Amino acid sequence: MTMPTSAIDQILGADRAIEDVRKLVRKAAASPARCILIYGETGTGKGLVAQAIHELSQRAGGPFVDINCAAIPTELIESELFGHERGAFTGAAAKKIGLVEAAHGGTLFLDEVRELSPVLQAKLLTLIDKQSFRRIGSVQPINVDVRFVAATNRILFAEVREGRFREDLYYRLQVVAINLPPLRERGDDVLFLARRFLGELSDRYGRDIRVLSPEVENVFLRYHWPGNVRELQHLLERIVALEETDRVEIAHLPDRILREVAGSPGSSGPAATSGRPTSFHDATHAFQVDLVRTALADAGGNLQRAAEALGLSRHALRHQILKLGLKSRP
């Protein structure tokens, strides 16, 4: 199987939520917006979306420069972004070009932008507004032409309310916002992606493991996937690399996944037979069950109508029904 070459082709999935993401990525890329903010849990593909925005924009011929704001020590990140002049501080033996300058004419991707210090948040705001900056140790402004794509795995407005993120920078970055849905909210996409990854990995490793057993499909639909698409891909890669059967079996899955699914609502374990909710988790489950049952009853068991009433796609509702252990007919 030929691997996709463009980033937009690697944003995989058949669920309506991910199709909406692809449409918004194309619109955002073609827009004149200087700032785009991507929300998504770890492993949902924020970097891939940023790359796709760059590739589909008029800046595709320019550089795509990325920096993980959480991976660089606070005392070094200003120099990484803005560069410095020789002798600007102890150890600055030569002039250094920063990533902002390197991104001139292209896109600067600021992953985990929430991790920037308040001082750097202020400097970033000035850079966005003026499209100019100064290297550390210099008074000479440098003009740049850069699109800023930022990403975060947190609810940024909550960070603003808690005083951890500048409100003016928040509104400046959020000219266009793209929300990436977690894998657990994408219905049957987990099976679609699993089969796609199995095909690609089998080709890469010279194996022929392209099928999920029915039991594994059930587990995949019920599992929470905290690491999202990245977790699914890494799990399947380990299985394809180590196993020699022709399909993925329950025995190939880690105990941690099986334990979570066995104890999840809707399973045959103790969590499914408890009476009055005794925890936040149980109470939330009871509320979700009642909500879905009511929607199904009002819709006469019609999945499409019930999904629309709940604001979900049909695939997402099917996933919730399976996860909660319900029947599609009231």
C-alpha cells in the first residue's frame, strides 16, 4: 500500500467530525488569517493538521518551522525563538538566527503554546501585532512575514480565567480555531483506522496481519483511548512487529486495556451491576444512559434522528450505545 504523501491525506477517518476538520483545515489554509489555533488531546494529530494548513496555503513554498514550547527549558526558549547576537549573554559566542526569522515567508508552528512564560507571551503578542522582533542583545528590529499556527491540549480560555494565559494573546491567536475530536468520540473510526494502519504496517514489516477479531473490535470500541490515534497506531505496530498470526486477537492486547474495558460501564463486570451510583464516574454513566435512552425513545429507535437530537453523528451515537451497553431500540 502506498503511504499518503500529503498531510491532509493523512488526516484519516470517515466520521462526520473528522470530515468537518478536513473541510475547516482547507478553509483555514486558504484564508488570509495570520493566526490559527488548534485544540486537541495528546495524540489527536495537531502537528499533522498544522503541516496540512501550511501545505495547502499560499505559503507552501516557504519554510514550515515547528517548536514544542513544552520541550525547551524556559531559559532557552527566548533564544530559540528570537535568536541572539554574539556576546548577548554568557555562552553566546556567535550570532544565532532564531526560529521566527527562519520561518520568514512561511509558517511557525507553536506546539503547546500554553507553556510559554508570561514574558514570552507578551513578546509573542508584540511579534504577531507588529510582525517584527529584536534578537536578544540587539536594538535593531527585524521585519518578518509569518503565519502563526499554535496548538494546545488544554482549554485555553480556562487558562485565561485562571490567570495563566494572557487574554489579549488568546483572542489574537483564536482568529480561526480548529477542534480535533478525541478518538473515543469518533464512532467506528477506531475500526476504520485500525484496518488502515494494519494494512500499512503489514506492508512495512512484510507480514499479513490485516484483520481484527470480533472480540478485539468490541474492545477497541469500548476502550477510552487516552493516547488517541497515536496510541492506536503504536499498539498495532507492536502487534504486527511481534506476532505471526493472520489477525489481531484478544491475547495480543495489553492487560491494561483489557482491565479497563472489563471494568467499564456496559461490561459484564461489577460496574455494570452496581445499583445506586456511588461515584462521580457511576453518576455520569447513569446520566449518559438516561440521556441516550430518552433520545432513542423519542426518535422511535431511529439512530439518525436520535443522533441529531443529541448533537452527535450517527457513528458517534452507535459508539456511545456500544460503550454504555444499550440496545438501539428503546
